[in-house]
Amino acid sequence: MFIPSDCATISAKQPHQEREREREQESGEPQLAKSEPEARAQIISLARQYARQFHPLHDFDHESANFVKGERVSYAGRCFDEREIAALVDASLEFWLTPVRYTESFERNIAAAIGVRHAFFCSSGSNANLLAISALTSPQLEDRRLRVGDEVITVAAGFPTTVFPIVQNGAVPVFVDVTLPTYNIDVSRLEAAVSDKTRAVILAHTLGNPFDIAAVKSFCDRYNLWLIEDNCDAFGSEYTLDGQTKPTGSFGDIGTLSFYPPHHITTGEGGAVFTSNPQPRRDFAQFS
Ligand SMILES: Cc1ncc(COP(=O)(O)O)c(C=O)c1O
């Protein structure tokens, strides 16, 4: 490659930071601190100021959320303040587009919040459901492995991507009806749905209302079935089983979350699949 000699001389004599300083002075841009930590702190501080000035109130307004017949029902809204803006700017300055420190700490915090050992961040709640079912196809699971043609029990009226991963893995969804008003599984119909091909049950806690975990879990234990809790709508919901109250998502073998904006917390797009079992945890990484 041809490099003109004057260019080569300039870059040798003028290190990048020096050239940048000259450029700032010429353009009238604000001076950036010399060291990286100082420059970062300066930018984050400006971002916080920006948030206070231009996003003054992004807390959910419960007053205006009161229902007025005939008017639009506001069930949610953007809730954030300068801390979120500062964290976004901090992460973007590193420009790691793959999972690094923020993702790792997020995974640890999600696992702790649910009360499980491992959480794996992924691209959506739908992806989390796909990873959950796909992990069950691992040959390492031997007799309990989900194979093509096996059956997975789910509900007839639920979220589509609770069902699609069953079909995507070549298994057969077996639909059980729901009850009103919760739209959760009618557990009285579980026995009629089981066959010698049934390997797993995947159910959502619809709109945050836990399904009858006691009945579903004892059914799964009785027939040695995997239980996947689609917890996408239920982050923060709790259930009491045998006198112990725990977060939904922690009762089954695998649980999932969605962080798409209408959910309880958001990462923009995003989801998580979690478990206390080390085997599926390895498989989430392999299938993702
Ligand atoms: C019960 C349930 N499962 C799965 C999903 C899929 O999540 P995502 O939109 O992040 O793919 C949703 C999304 O709303 C959901 O409500």
C-alpha cells in the first residue's frame, strides 16, 4: 500500500489524542478530560444533566391511569430517569456489542431475583422459549430427552411463541383448554392430555396471574415430565406452595422472561431463560 511520506510523518509526530485536542480547539467543541475514566465520568455527568433537563418526568402517572369509560386505557408507560440514561451511555461508550459486564451482572441479578442458579440473556422471550424447549432435545438427557414426535402439553389459548418452539423442534403440542377469568390452564383436563409420548409441559402465567402450580407440578412429578414456566408476563409474581412463597418461574425445571417494552422491565428487545439445573444451562449457550 502506498502511504504518502508527509502523512506518515504527521501520524508519527502527532499522536491521536493530540490531534483530537487540536481539532476540538479549532471547532470550538467542549474540551474532554485527558484520561479515559475522567472523560467517561464527564460524558455520563452530561448525560445525567440532559436527562434531568429533557426527560423531566418519566414516571408512570397513576392519576391519569384511572379508568374513564370510553377513554383509552393506559396500562403502562415509559418509566425511567437519569440512572437509566447514564447506564445506557456508559455501556455504549465501551462499544462491546456482545454480552460483557452489563449482561453478566444482569444475568446474575435476574437469577437472584427469581431464586435460581443460572440465567442466560437472549434476544427475546420467544427466543427464550425456543432455547428452553431446544435444550430438552439434548442427547445428554438420555431417556428424558425430547425427540421428534414426542408430545408437549400446553394451552389452547395462549401466546403463540409458547407453542411454536414445540413445533420447531418436531414435537407435537397437545392443547388443554383454559378457564375464565384468568385464561390459565384448566388443570382438571391434564390427565386426559397425557400419553406415553408426553415429555414436557410448557405454560405461561397468563397476564401475570400464576397458573395452578401445585396441581401442574404434582402432575409433572407423577409422570416424570419437564415443566417449563413461561414467565414472560409474570416477572415479580409470587406463588405459595407447601407454605413457601417464591417467585413464579422458580417452580419448574426451566423458566423464561421477556424484556420487550410492554413487560415489567425492559432491555429494548431481550429475554432470559433460567434454571437451577446445570445441564440445560450449558445447552442454552449451545443452541443460542
Ligand atoms: C406469555 C408470553 N410468552 C412469550 C412472549 C414473547 O416475548 P417477546 O415478545 O420478547 O418475544 C410474550 C410476549 O409478550 C408473552 O406474553
